[in-house]
Amino acid sequence: MTVFHLTTNAVCDENQKWFEEFRQKHQCRSCGRLARECRQRGTDVRIMGRPARSALFAVHTAIGIGGWEFLNLFEDEFSRHFVMGHVLNSRAQYIPDLVTFVPHRPILIRSSEPEYRFCAECARFVYSPSAGRSYVLRSSLQEKHVYGLDGSGLIVTREFRQRIEPRRWKSLIIEELPVLDRPLDGIDEFPEDYY
Ligand SMILES: [Zn+2]
């Protein structure tokens, strides 16, 4: 069984002042982890310029940005598992076809040679799948078709992958990711509050 990892090479730059304030208020100063309240209610993000049409946008915080037309392919499953917010331009006007998103509970991409530690500042478990073979564990997949990561990355099942026409979304990168029954990193159970 495989799932599909969706990333993008389209970039969206957050407004610098918004970015600094957001990081100070809502991200751990040491590990950059997102504050819990951002997983319960939507966050509005202020950006610079007006990016060209894209499915997803690479961002500099853990708040994902995507095109509403693309995310709508996943219908109400998306709104059930993510909190969403508005994207604003430099004059604080809403950009109607873009949306911010954060999963209630992100999925972890595991690796065979990760780096991990407990953060000295917020005490949460920090896992970086920096090297080795990437995969997801079958036990982390529930009855969903779309899963969120930190930032704009998504993982979708084969069924949802088939809804995406790659020719329509040129900046989208789609990679297969194996689903394994047993971890290759020796960690059987993560702390409950890993995210
Ligand atoms: Zn931390």
C-alpha cells in the first residue's frame, strides 16, 4: 500500500511584520512548534504580493496556504480535519481564492534514520525525518483520505490522488510514500502530544 505526498514549488511570502509577530506569539522559540490554539481555530495570514494560481504554496511558518479550487477537490473531508483561515494582501484585503489551513492533528512522515529529542523550551518531542528512507506507519492512517503535515504538505490516499489532474496543477509535486506495518526507526510509540 502506498499513499501520496503532495508538496509544491510555488512559494508564498508572508508579510515580514506579520511573520515576526506570529512567530513570537504562536511558535516555540526553540523548536518552532505551533501553539495548540492554532489547531483549533483558523489563522489569518498576511502575505506579500499576489502569487500566481497554484494548488499549494510553500510557506515559512507551519500555517499552510492553498488554492480554494484545489482544496475543494477533497470536499467536506478537508473542512472536517483542518481549521481554515483567510489570506490577506498587504492592504489587509481578503484574497478570496486562497485559504490557510492547519490539521487538527498532523501526521508524521517517519524515516529510517531520524533525529529526535525533547525540546528544552516546550518539552515536546521533536522528530526530524532528516535522513534515510521515508514512509508512514499504517497505524497512523485512520479512516481518512487526506492528512496534513506542518506547513502546506498533504498526504492523500490513492482514491484522492485520482481526483488530481497533474496537468492543471503544474507546480504540484506528487511522490509516492510507502506505508509500513513496523517502524524502521525503533520508536514503537510516540508521546501522545508529539505535535
Ligand atoms: Zn519547543
